[in-house]
Amino acid sequence: PCMLRAAAKNFLRVASVCGPDLYPALMNSLETGKGSLSLSERAMLAKETFGRQAAYDLSVSKYFEEHSGAFLESSYDF
């Protein structure tokens, strides 16, 4: 997640590709762009990356909210 966020923040120079479902369109863009992506394509990839990361972070947060009782210190030996 950290590397994807870093890439997305640097979309001016870097393309963040956050899922294999994006590969076909990416390959097509790279072929038509002679190995380069436009700024708007990189911005779209950054938007997709941040959207997926937000959904992931929300699901992790909900998990901890729902299972917080299972993580009591008395359950573990320190």
C-alpha cells in the first residue's frame, strides 16, 4: 500500500497500477503511446489507486471496530 500511494502521489512522472484488471487498458495505452502514458492516463491510474486504497483502509478499520474485543491484552502473554 505504501508504494502504491507513493506512486500515485507522483503521477506526474509515475504510473501506479493497482490491479491486474487494469493491465489490458494499460497495455493498449502503452502500445498506442509508444511506451508512454499521457498525464490524464496517469492521473486516472492515481485516482483508481487512491480509491482502492481508501476502500481497503475502510475495510481494515471496520474489521478492527467489529473485532476489537478479541484483541484484549488479557488474551496475550507479553
